[in-house]
Amino acid sequence: MNPSTTTIGFAGATVALFESRMGEAMAKSIASHGGVPLPAPAMREVPLAGHAPVASFGQQLLAGQIDVLICLTGVGARMLLEALTSLFADDRCVAALRRTTVVARGPKPIRVLKEYGIPVTLSVPEPNTWQEILQTLDFDERSLNLSGRTVAIQEHGAMPQLLIEALQARGARVLRVPVYRWALPEDTQPLERAIRAMLDGRAPFALFTNAVQVRHVMDCARGLGLEERLREACGRIVIGSIGPTTSEELYVQGLHVDFEPAHGKMGPLIDELARCAAALLEARRVLQRVVPKTAAVPQDRSRRVQSPFLKACRREAAPVTPIWLMRQAGRYMQEYREIRSRLSFLELCKRPELVAEVTVTAAERLGADAAILFSDILVIVEPLGLGLEYNAGEGPVISGPVTSGADIDQLRELALEPLEFVFEGIRQTRAALRPELPLIGFAGAPFTLASYILEGGSSKLFLETKRLMYADPGAWHALMEKISRGLVRFLNGQIAAGVDAVQLFDSWVGCLSPHDYREFVLPHTQRVLQGLNPGVPIIHFGTGTAAFLRELRQAGGDVIGVDFRVSLQEAWRTIGYDRGIQGNLDPVALYAPVPVIRQQVQRILDEAAGRPGHIFNLGHGILPTTPVDHVRALVDLVHELSRR
Ligand code: 1CP
């Protein structure tokens, strides 16, 4: 064994492992990376007694009543085909399937279907979640119209409830064909041992390779009366997840995710995690120290996963197009002005109980589909070692000054301790918000923050920013790297504290050419977004970005936020329909009479064409003198005109 892998990798730490079928191979791989595997198989397959659902599926198939079959797993597809051939005594069903539209969720079911000579009409790309299934169905050029058609799903134990709902929303009749289900293993002792090792800190790493394992571990802990203690202990544990479906379940169960491999395979999960294991463990320790233990109200996350906002973030059909507004808490609102008359803006940001009040009041008064934490992108400036003031009329004033490479070296690494007020604000806001309402956390993007630091405040020309960028690229990249490292910690802290989504504001990046964006900004923003704990949707927003929307997408984000200078239709086509889009009413349109606002809303909804994944917003923040009634009317109009 290479000695360096033992010291870098897991460095002798115990890794709880819940995989069953491939458990042994994974344990070996963990050991080869210097870890001590603690295998705790969390499930076993139990074929469903009798084959009633398969028989019924077979009869409907032979009667020509099945339009589409979706195969979710290789093992399940094989069981289904074996059951069909034995129940119907010949290969009539296989012949019928050769004439049916068959969708396979990845290479394993494809292999099985090939063996039976069944052509796969559509194959679903990685990471093979149910979102990709929908995407494949929605945007296949043959444009399968699901309305009124019967779609059978070969189920794989964990109910793909979200997929079923989304298919029904498209007018399909869904026929569930379960072939096996998962049960707890007969011997649950290894599982109990692993749970106890996680509780008392002996296992600082845990790996989940499917969603059912997550449920079973929590079920087992519940049986032992240890569910809440396990949730709390998990705050100290680095959790690795095989992919988005497993991560979603971890979040729903009130746990977090520190790591997902680029490709949802077991080998890369261990190899890639081993490479950054020490750094992830350290990050978890810092979060644990700074983000209060009670930070999240985790059990409640399940109440929000089906909210229109989070559905749109996942590009799922929602009953209405969700809407929230940038700067929805602010001066245009009477309640805000009253609170602000008593204390300065920065004082307000640092008072968690008032942060919660302002955040909740704004979202509730507007009837918005998400709340955004009341704070500011510039709160990270003081912890970097610079001065910050907000002067009436002039906006923010940052004192440093930062002009040279030497000044940049002097800037501190962003620590989380001085930002505890943000995390505490999240905790108190979460506790005060309706459990169904998602909370958005945010930060400025590296470019926009660098511009404030270099200009000392707002700017029109970004002269100092561009001067450094062109004249001293080394110093520029050093500044961007320092900011980016801090942003990863800051946003992961917000995620740990309980936000449901994060938005990165690159408000002023539109002052750059596409070339300069690629060279001076993209790699940094990309590193920030890649460093965020998976599972929580990311909205990446910029203004003036029409000329480099592809690059913005490349930098990352599940949803791309666009301003009003580009048509939503064209923006979405450029960005690609495998991302959500947010936008894009001109904030000044809110000064117009309500009938005009109505026309503008209708136009934007028409441009989105009812595609799942549109989040309505302004193209930039609400202006301070906007009539509050018009903002409320806007929210109602979006709901009324988009109701499906
Ligand atoms: O009461 C006051 O006088 C302060 C006004 C104010 C408010 C209400 C500032 C000062 N910031 C905020 C809140 C704020 N800022 C939020 C709260 C959540 C919400 O949206 O309701 C958010 C998300 C921000 C983000 C922010 N701050 C951005 C990005 C969004 C954008 O508008 O592009 C930027 C650029 C800032 C910097 C900032 N903060 C405040 C001012 C006056 C400025 C400068 C803006 C400029 O340079 O033009």
C-alpha cells in the first residue's frame, strides 16, 4: 500500500458504511485509503409475495393499454421480465414491450432490456434521478405527449413519489409495478453498532449509497429511542452521499450532506471523498463550533420539499409559478421603515430577532413563495479586516483601502465566528417562519464583492477593479481566491444553519466582456459553487449577462437568475433547459398601473411557456420608492395567471 494514501485519506478514522450488496468491495476500498470500515448493511431485498401487480401490468400490456414503461433499476427490470415470462408462459409480453416506448434510467436496466432484445426508446442521462427522467420525457424531440397516456413504472422499493406526481401533473395515468421492496436486514446488530459509533464520535464518517438506507438508519435509531440524538450527532459527522436522490432523502430526514462524487458510483464516492476527507472533517468541526447546535429545525424540511419554490428549483411541475423578489424586505415597506428608524442598517443586520421579524414580515405580507434572509452581501467585509458603514444616500463605504497585492495579503481569511449573527438569524427566522415556506440564504459572488472592496463602495465604471484585473492579474487572482475560500465556508455555514436554497449575487459582473468573465471570474465562481454542500439548490444571479449566459451556467447553479435586458425565452434557450431560470420583470415596471403590470407578467409567463423550472422574480432588486400595493398585486398576478 502506498504510505501516502494512509496518511492523507481517512487517516485511520472509522467510516460507517450502509451499503449491502457491494459492501465488501467498498470496505476494501475504504481500508486502502487508510480508513477503518464499519460495515452496517441497512437493507435487504424482499421479492413481493405473489405477482399480482406484475400480472395486472402484463394483462394491460397485452391489451395494448400501456403506452410507456419506465425501468428504474437493472435488478428490478430483470425481476419484472422474469416474472412476466413465467406468468404468461411465453414471450408475448416481451414482444409487446418491443412495440412499447421504453425508458431506461441508466446503463443497468439498458443492459437487461438488451438481453431480452427490447429496444430502449429513451435512455436517461446521469445522474439518473427522476428529474432527468422527466427532462428526457419532456424534451425528447419526438415530444412525447403524456396527456391521457398510461405510463407504467417498474418500482424499486423506494417509492418515486415525486416522479409519479410530476407525471400525473402532465396528464398521465400512472401504473405502479412494484417487483420487490426493501426491508431492514434480519440481523440489525451491525446497524445498531454503527449508529452507536456515530453517536459517541467513534465514526466521524458515514457513507450512504441509496435513499432507502437513510430511511432505515433513521427507523432503526427511532426503534432504539435515539433518533434525535443521532440527528444531533450527525452534525459532527462528514456524510458522503452517492448522488442527488440520496442527498434529497438525507435533507428530508434532517441530516446534511458534505460530499457527493461527480459521478454517482461507489468507487468515485470513496476515492474522491478520501482525497478531501481531512478538509471536510475540519470544516465540519468549525461549523459545529460556530453554528449553534440547535441551528436547524431539521424534521420540518419534509414540509417544504413539495413547495412550489423548491419544486421549481428541481425543475418539477408546480401548481403555480413561484415568486419571490430580490430586496423584498426594504425601504418600500412601512414596517421596515419603522424598525429602521430605531437603528442603523448594520445594527439591524446584527440583531437576529429583528432579522427574523423583518424577513418573515416581508415574505408574509407579500404572499411570496420563499423568504430571503434579511442581511447584506457586504457583511463579510468587516471580518476580512476592513471598515464598513452605510451612509444615507451614498450607499456602503468600505475603508481599507485595498489597492495593491500587499493590501490583499493583509486581508484576513474569512472566519465564521464574527458571522455568528447571520447563522443565529437563520435559526430564529426558521423558527418563526411557516414550516412550508423555504428560506433562501445568500452571498455576493467573488467578482461583485471584489469590486466593492477595491472601489471602497458602489461604482459605475469599476475603474479600480478593472485596473487591478488588467495590471496585476496575480494580485487579482489572489484576492478572488481569498474571497472564494471564505464564501465556501460562509455559505456552507448558512446551509448547516438551515437555509433551503442559496443565491449567489453577481450583481455587477455585467460590466465585463465575455472574454474577461471567462479569464478573471468564471474559475473562481465555479470553485465556490462546487465547494457547496450538495443537496441544497443554488441560484446564480447576475445582471447585464446576456452576452455570456453560457459561461454563467458553466460556472454553476441549478437556477440561473437573469435581468430584464434579455428575453426570458432566449435566455433559457441559451442557458439550456436542464437548468431552471429566475426572472425577470424590470423593477421600474412596478411603478406602472396594475393593468400594465398584468400585461408584463403575462408576457414573461408566455416566454417561460409553462416549462417547469421558472421562478418569477424581478430582473434586479425592488427600488425603495416602489408602491407596496403594486408589489403585492404582482405576487397575486403571477399566481393567478400561472395557475395550472
Ligand atoms: O435600510 C437601508 O438603508 C439599507 C438598504 C439595504 C437593504 C434593505 C442595503 C444596503 N442592503 C439591504 C438588504 C439586502 N441586500 C438584502 C436583503 C434581503 C432581501 O432581498 O430582502 C439582500 C439580498 C441584499 C444584497 C445586496 N446588497 C446586493 C445584491 C443585490 C443587488 O441589489 O444587486 C448588493 C449589491 C448589496 C450592496 C448594498 N447594500 C446596501 C446598499 C445600499 C448596497 C449598494 C447597492 C449599490 O451599490 O448600488
